[in-house]
Amino acid sequence: MTSDNRIGPPSFGSERDMLRAFLDYHRATLAMKCEGLTDEELRQQSMPPATLSLLGLVRHMAEVERAWFRRVFEDNDAPMVWSDKIDFQAAYDASASTRGEAFGAWEAEVENSRRIEREAESLDQAGYQPRWGEEVSLRMVMVHVLLEYGRHNGHADFLREGVDGTVGA
């Protein structure tokens, strides 16, 4: 990683501004962890038997963004990006993926998620989560996706250290 260009979340602000800023900070963190790496390095898997890679995380987060924003608030039947059925694990297989393919899908889903959030009248806007068969609020979706990024950015730390050869250093 050559630089940290992330914009940190504010110390004060409305609930919506804080959620938006923290989400964008975590999105930027994932991108930063992948910065400067080749496709081969991005596909480098963690220790067996796990097959997780940085590129797999990017693909997975594209699925998460789609499932929690597009499918809940716009199109309950929107297909998954890398799976014919609801299978978030399929995205982790980045063995034939490229930066362009994975980041293109992820960035498109992030922009769609941002648009949906901006157009919502309030955090109380309800959408239908088809996997759960119930309505959820935009607030709940933003918190859930934020937690997904936090969890997976922790994985990205270790994956990047493995690629850079700094594990245990």
C-alpha cells in the first residue's frame, strides 16, 4: 500500500451522515488493502484449507451491496453477480477473476447503494429482505453492511500481510 487517501468519518454529525461516512471509510479501506497489487497477488489465497483472497473479498462485498441495497429496496429478484442461486460463497472463488471484473462489479454496486441511500427519505424507509421474508429499515441495512465491511476488512489485513510477506514481522 502506497498511501492512505481515506477520508475518516466525522466525530460529530447526524446518524445518517455518520453511517454514510463510516460505510464509505470501510469501502475505501477494502480498496486500499488491494492497492498496488497485481491480479495474481489479489488472487493469492490464505492458508489452506481456506481459499479466501483479496479479490474474493471484493467480489463478496459486491454481492453484499447488491443483496442488501438493490434486492431490498429496488428489485427483490435481482440475480446474484456470481451465482445462479443465493450463494455468497461463490463470490469467494476468484481463481479466474481479474481486478477489472471484480472491481467493476463492486464499484457499480457501491454506486447503486449510494444512490438508493441518497434517494431514501429517511433511515426508517422500509424495504423487503427476500431471504428473511420480512421488511427491514434502511438504518438496519446500513448497519448490517457496515458490520460486513468491518469483519471482512479484518480478513483483508491478514491477506495483505500475506501478500506483502509481513506476517509475523
